[in-house]
Amino acid sequence: MSDPNAKDPAAETKKMTEAEAAKRVKRTVTELVDGKEGAKVPRAKKVAVEASEVLSFRDYGTHVVVVTTDGQKLTDADE
């Protein structure tokens, strides 16, 4: 039997909000920039995720996984 008065270590940690989770991840987008001789060249760019775009998130302690409203799964583990 478990003790009902025992403290759960996970409950003692600060709960993360959607805004905090959104700050920790970035989305990679491709933008076209001017290259040589007027040609457009694709370039990858990291863009911040807004809190309103967060559908769900999970803090694993070592990294955060965020699922956006458009279905993308983003993480800060690769940064």
C-alpha cells in the first residue's frame, strides 16, 4: 500500500506552461532569398513558436516535445 501523505517528487517540480514550452522550441522554415544574378536561393531559418500554436506539450526533464495545432511535432533536444 502506498502512503497517501507521501510527497510525489514530480508534483513538487514547477509545472511548465504552454508559453514556456513554446519558448524552448523553434520551427525550421525555408525562405527564398536573393542569390547571385537575381536567382532566388532557399535558406533554412529557425522561427519561434507562439503559445497560441501549441496544442499539447510534454516536459521530459531533458527535453520538451511540443505538438502544434497544424500537427507538427517539435522538440528542443536537437538544439
